[in-house]
Amino acid sequence: MISLKDIAIISGLLAVLFGIMSVIISMLNRKRYKEICALYLKKFDSLPWATQIYDNVNSLYVKSAYGMKTDFIFRPLIWNKKSSFSKNDDKDFIRGLPQRLIRPFYIEYFITAVSFVFFITTAILVFIITHK
């Protein structure tokens, strides 16, 4: 029979695996991000302020800065709302981009969410194990 500790170990390993996959896909999305930025600049004449400030930050260093930088992509795609950091109503523009540009960002978001769920699950299991 599998123990709670074994489940916690497996969950932790999956969290790390999906976390690494998330970092790798965010690095692979760098080229698409730059292409989206160029199209955005062409349409709106300026990028959202957070994107300008954190342009050279990737998800490996500071996840929150990376999230702010890419908010103008993820918020329209995932939540169908305009970016918090943009003065433009850009959700239709982002959602209307070619699938080859936006599909990898859906995948990145999904993998990051799965990693987060496994990290939370692991933390809860470790808490339960230590307070038994």
C-alpha cells in the first residue's frame, strides 16, 4: 500500500518537473513574445508600462516580474479581459493573433498552473504528515 509520504514525494517531484517545464517553455516562447510585442507596437504605438520595464526578465529569475511583463498576453487569452498594465483595449487584438503565436502561451499557462497545483498539494501533504 502506498503511504502518504510516498504520495507527497511523488507530488513534489511532479511539481518540480512541471516547474522546470514551465521555465523551459517560457524560454521557448521568448521569440513569440518578441513577435507579439512588435505587432503590438505597430498597432498601438507603445507597449504596456510593465512590459517596457521588465522586458529583459525571464521566468527563471523573477516569476512575478515575468507575469507582469506578459500580462498583456495572458490576461486577454485566459480571462478575456484587457491587461491591467495597458492603457489600450487590447484583448481583441491579442485574441485575434495567429494561433501559432498564442497557442504556446496557453500551453505555458496550463503547465504553470499544473505545477502550482502540485506544489500546493505537496505543501498540504507535508503539513498533514508533520502534524499527525
